[in-house]
Amino acid sequence: LVATAREVVRANWTCIDLGCGPGRIAGELARLGGRTIGLDSSAAMIRAADLILRQPKSFELALNLQLEKTALSTFKLKGWGLNNLQLIQGSADLVPIENCTTDFVCCANVLSRLSQPDRALREFHRILRSGGYLLLSNDYDWSKQYTEAQNWFDDVRDRLQPERWSICSTEDDVTYTAWLHGRKVVTAVNQIVLAQRR
């Protein structure tokens, strides 16, 4: 995702990472030089991202995030020393950003955790400027805990209407480490889609 972002993002752009977690992608976007917003529904993740991304590079952090499904919850790392980002708590299906004010939206592994993923897709279109880019990563690991079955889908490209979006690239079956549990590494397969708002 970061490599794709580096290919399309320009230094003066406004970028948003929806579902930013502890801030890895938001931080990488901020390093590209523009204004960056990280949004997450979890106050704990926003606090972690704030600590990681804003502390000076000389500052060593020790975080205990109490993550679900993860044996590792205590991390030691250095701050990133960034000051061109804003971190806000909120939901990807009701983004507190004005219409047509964003150049790049990244949303990694969030759609299948929303009650109304189609509403989130409409929000992405609403906040992006014409010609702006949407980078989605999805594992389609739906659960009724988050999303009612009638809102599930197998391919986000089917939800990106051609009159609103142009598909730039797609990668299917991208393997990534989803979490660690004890000595067991759990992997998932994602689809990555880069689309441009018409």
C-alpha cells in the first residue's frame, strides 16, 4: 500500500488514512510532505498513533496496546517526529471531512468491519476531489458481528460505479500477516484496488 501511495501522492496533497490504527500508513503519507489526516474509531489507536507519529525521533516509546488476537501487545520504537498530520476519532462510513477536500484516501482492511460498507464508499467519493485517488485493501473477512449479511460483497470493484470511479489497478490474492497468536502466524488474502474519482 505504501509503495502504491508513493507512486501517486504529490507533496502538496491532502491525504487521509481511514482506519489508521497506530498510524503506519498515515505516517508514511505525512512523510510525503502534504497535509495528512489519520482517522480511527478507536480512541486507543488514535492515542497510540499520536505518540508514535508526533514524538521526536530521539524519543523511544514503549506502548502497550492490549490488542485482540495478538500475542505481542508491548512495542518499543522510536517516534517519527511528524507535525503535518491531524489525528481524529471517527468512522469511515461517516467521515468528518468537508466535501471535495481530499486528494488521496487510503482505507486498509476496514470495509468488512463496518455496518454499512456501501455508505463508506459513498463517503470516500464525497470527500475526494475530482481526479483524487482511493486506495482500498480488503480481506472480505465478513462477520455478522460488524456487518449484516445482506451488506456483504466479494469484490469492491462491483461497488465502484463506472460513472463515479475509474479503476486504475487491482491486485488480487495479496497475502499479508493478519495477526500473531502465540507462536501461530495467521495470514489473510487481500484485494488491493486503486481507483480515481471522476
